[in-house]
Amino acid sequence: MNPIYEISRLQDKLPIAVVQDLHHRIADWLSSGGSYDDPYMFQQLLYAQGVAERVKCND
């Protein structure tokens, strides 16, 4: 599983502020030498999934 791909699939279900925050977190991680498949990236995916679920419940 590619966490970046999965996050991009969720972006339509997320508030814009969350999408921007995730973009900055991921860009900072990658620019500091991190990899796309590091555990940190999967943590970001879990965060995005959690927010998407909470937003869905509030609709």
C-alpha cells in the first residue's frame, strides 16, 4: 500500500486545512530525507482516515 496514494484518494473528504497540513507534513518529511514508505507516512494516512471518518459522521 502506498500511503501517499491513499491520502490523495481521501483529500476530497477532508477539510482544506487538513489537506494543507498533511501536504506540509509530508513535504517536510521527504525533504528531510524520509521515504514514502516510512512508518511516519502511514501515521499520516491513519490521521487522514480518522479525520475523514469524523467528518463523515458529522454530515
